[in-house]
Amino acid sequence: MDFALKLERLFIVRVIRTGLVGMIPVLLIGAFALLLKSFPAAGYQTFIASFAGGFLLDLFDFVYKATFGVLAVYLALFVSRSYMNLKADQDAPIGGAMASSLIAFFIFAGVNAEEFSIEYLGVKSMFMALMTGLGASALYSLLYRRTVKGTHTLLSRGADRNLNRALSAFGPIALTTLVFAVLNALIVHLSGVESFRDLITLAFSRLFEGSGQNFISGFCFVLLSSVLWFFGIHGSDALESVMQEYFVPGLEANQAAMAAGLEPTHILTKQFFDCFVLIGGCGASICLLLAILAFSRNRGRRRLGAVAAAPMIFNMNEIMVFGLPVIYNPIMLVPFLATPLICYSTAYFAISCGMVPMITGGVEWTTPVLIGGYFATGSISGSVLQLINIALGVLVYMPFVRLLDRQADSEAVLMFEDFMAFFMKHEMELSSEKVVERQDVYGEFARDLTADLRHDMSKGVKMRYQPQFDYAGNCVGVEALLRWEHPVFGLLFPPMIVKLAEDDGFLADLEEAIMQRVLDESDKVADTFGEGVKISFNVTGTTVVTGRFLDFCNQRNAERPFESRNICIEVTEQATLAFDEATLGALGRLRAMGLRLAIDDFSMGHTSVDYLKDNLFDFIKLDGSLVRGLSTHANCREIVSSVTQLADSLHMDVIAECVETEEQRETLHEIGCDLYQGWLYSPAVPLD
């Protein structure tokens, strides 16, 4: 774990990760276009090929070629942008780095080759995209700092600022282009290939010269293919010549033997790898998908799994490989390499021992699991073998999926502590700003936290109750307090919960859910403490006077009158209440329904005597800072004494919050406050 955390903090790894995450929308669109285009059902294929002269097939093909068909181009651009953003080199125009990376990619991909193909721009050139996205951006940034920064080269006085920045990038882009062009030209002339990309493919093909078709050669083929994939090289493409020379002919040989009445002898065929090794795609990633869905507690990872599931059934795993991501993820290296090797070994020995028939059926690579195993071998035992391999793969991936969760939790806890410190320090300033709309790490974390809050609140709010006592020791009321226990961060700061809900636009829903829960549980409170016990809960001042909230209260009152349940709304404030006719009318309607009203945290924030002049409130709740300051600040005693005298003359009760010691209670009693709430009596606890 420590090694993985250190490795993932490396700048180059963070650049690649960020670039891959940025590509997820493109991956999603491309994966579903490929699925719709290649769905392995004869009737479906006939339909899309014939409907409106092949309109649907062309439509899916257009989208596929515009996404997966040029996926490496997107990767070069996204990695370049990621590099410049994380480098925080604000002087060098990001557009210049992206242009440099794109030019370098086309040079290395072999755009000058006589047989250049659009396939050179797709998933088969992902490693090239990573190399050029990183290398060209780094070189461009260096050249910009050395040749342009601090000078006025190519800048025209009075010209548009954007034009000046574009002109200033010309030199670094040109020099970067020259470096990559010279490097590619040297490779071409020294090796005899047409591009750097061809050199990579040739090098890997040479490794298998004369290896033949046996267990060791197949094992090495699977291992090398997985290693290449892990580092962003399309293993199937890099080793395509090996597949064509050593394994593709196996199926034809088996079919010819069957036709001649002989026993087939070739275990290793292309269908063998497609059906029993690359289940769900490289790395036997269907096993990773099932391990995530079954054992991961990370909601984001599970959501990614749910999205990736449909294409992965048809062996299209790019969403998972690049979205998790698997590539360049040190925690995933062991299972990503080990799982296909285990599947390979199991399948090889099962077929060689005669437990599963030799492969004699041609099967498209997009054929779903179980179906592919049956048609490849002509036996249900082929499907059973696939199930066994999947089960073994899930067991291999399981501990590493849990390790990913622990790693994510560790990083999230550190980020949460940082976010909490930021929130507490800037709570007042954030009252006029939507933290979820901030374009920084705090805004990003707030959006993730808000998504978790929405998810948990959709399953029902959880309340804790804190009793209120009089001086004689009688329980006279309880306050219902919202508590959200995050699965990773524990109990969260309540004002932060309210702030997130307000910023994301579901505060009214949350407060209605709180009120409904309190009403549902009011009978249990009354059964324990008696019918006269007051039950209170918080509602923000911005919500309590809205027509929506009034309608909600009307409906609840019609179902069962509030008067019979002694319900009190404690009005909290994020902004000052405007005591106009509309506000007074709204508060009056709540009182008319039988609801009692309290001013929460009186003397703090926006609260003022305006709240008292119209006699609409029944209770004043002293802010806890006044209570805690009784023993250290003489003025706190005078303020509380003044409030109790004012409340007494207005026939209102005063409740002191945060009463924690006998001394505080006695002091409050001396200055006229005889209702208390705090840890001296009880913390907020679950209802039972």
C-alpha cells in the first residue's frame, strides 16, 4: 500500500490518470456505439444492415470511428492538457502543448507511411499517445520557458492578447516538432521500418520467432500481452503477427481434422484466447467487474462497474481499463497479470486432459461469455470451463479490489480533514458562495460528498434526539437533530450537511424528510416521556416561510393535527428573515396550524429583536457560546440575564443549549433560565 501510494503520487502517474479520467465520456460513447454496431446476433445484424439502406449501421459506425477509431488522438490531447494543468505553468499556452503533442503523435504513428491506416489512430496506438502526450508537452514547456518567457519575441505591440500568446508559442511548437521528426527519421533509416510504431510491433514479434505452438509459448504470449496492456500498449495489436502465425491456423487445422474423421489436436487457437483467457477483455476483466460489484464499497467504483457492465459482457473493456484505471495502477498489476495466466493454464489443461473438447467452432470475439464457450467447443463443458475461470478470477481480484478501497479511503480521509479545516475557517464567507460550484479541489470534494449525501438521504434520514430538562429535573422536551454518518468519514458536522444540501438545491426535500421522520416517531417519544413533551426540530429561515413548506405542513396537519403532538419548529438562519407581510403571514399560518416556533441560536448570526416584536415565537434558544462563556466572560452573564428578563415580559420561555456542568446550570438558574439542553443530561442519542 505504501509503495502504491508513493508511486501514484509521482507526477507522471498523476498526469496519466487525470488524462484517462478526462477521456471517460469519449470511452462511454465509443463503447456503446461499438456494442450497437457489433452485437453478435444474426437477426440484429441483418436488421441494422438493411434498415433504411444501412442507415443504422452507418450511424453506429460513424460514432465508433469518431471515438474509438481515433481514441489515441484523444488520449494525446487529454494527457497533454493534464500535464500542463498539473504542471501549473500558466505562462505557456496549453493550446501550444496540445498542438505539439498532436503533431508528435502523428509523426510517431507513421502518418508518412505508404500504407498508413486509420487504425493507427485508434486503441492500437494508445502507448504512442501516452509517449507523445507526455514527451511533447514536457519539451514544449521547457522550450517555452527557455526561449519565450520574459521576452517579447514575435509579439506585436497593440495586438490582441490571444494572438500574442499564440504567436509566442510558434517557436516552441516548431522546435518540438523538429525534435520528434528527427527522432522518427533516425528510427526509420536505422531500422528499416516506416515509423516508431512499426518498430515497437516488430520488436515484440521477434520475441516469438520459432517458438511454435505449445503451453510455454501460449503462456508467454498471454503474459506479454497483459504486460503491454498494463503500460498502455495494445497487446493484441503489438502481437498480432504472432497470433496470425502461431494460433489462428489452429482452428482451420482442427476443422480439417474433423472433416477427415480425425481427432483435432490444436489446443491453442484464437478462439481459445478469446473465450477462455480474455473473458470480458484483456486481463480477464469480467472477473474484475464482478469483484467490484460484489466486494467494493466504493460507490464511484461500483457506478463505473455498472456503466461498464453492458459492453464488457461483449468483451469490450476499455471503459474499465482506462476508467478505473487499470493501466499504470500498481495495485492492479498483480491480478491483471495473474488472472489471465490462471485462466490460460486451467483451460489448457482442461482441454489437453479431455475434460473439455477441442475448439472446432468459429466464434466472434464479441460473443458473450457462456455462449462463446459453448459454440467454440460444441459442448456445455465449454461454458462450465468459462464459469470456473471466472470464479477463479474473481477470487484473484477480490483482495486487490478491497485494497483499492482502503487506498481510496485513506486518501479520502486526508482530503476530508483538509476540507473540514477549510470549511470551518471560511464558514462565514461560504454562506454567500456555493461551495459545490468552486472550481478547485474543495469544490470537487464537496460535489463528491454531496453525491454521497443525496444517495444516503434517498434511503431515509436518521435522527438523534437530545432531551431538554427543567431545573427540577423533569424532561419537558426533546430536540430531533439530523445526523449523517458517512461510511468513511463518520459523523459529519451538521451545518456542513445543511450547506451542501442548500448549495445543491435539495435542502427543502431534506427538511421535509426530517419533519416527516419526526412526525412518524413522535408517538414513541410521547410513549416514553408523556403526551405533554415538546418535540422540536430545525428548519432554516429560508425554507420555513416558503409556500412549498407551508403546503407540506398543511398536508401533514390534515392527516393528523399538530396540536395533538406538541410539535415545535426551531428556526435557524442562513440569511436574515425579512419581516415583511409575507413572512409574518407565513409564520402566522404555521402558528394557526398548532405548530410552536422557537428562535434557534439567539444572539448569534443574524438574530435580532425584530424576531420578538410580533409575538410569533414561543421559545428563545440561547446560543451555546453564551452558555460556555458564563464562567469566563462577565458580559455573557449580563446578556443572558437581559434576554431572560425580556423573554419573561413577552411571556416566552428561554432554553439554554450546551449546558455541560452543574455550575453552568446553577448560574443560569440564578439569572432566570430554568430550561436546559446539553451533555449535563445527555448527548443526542438514537431514539431507542
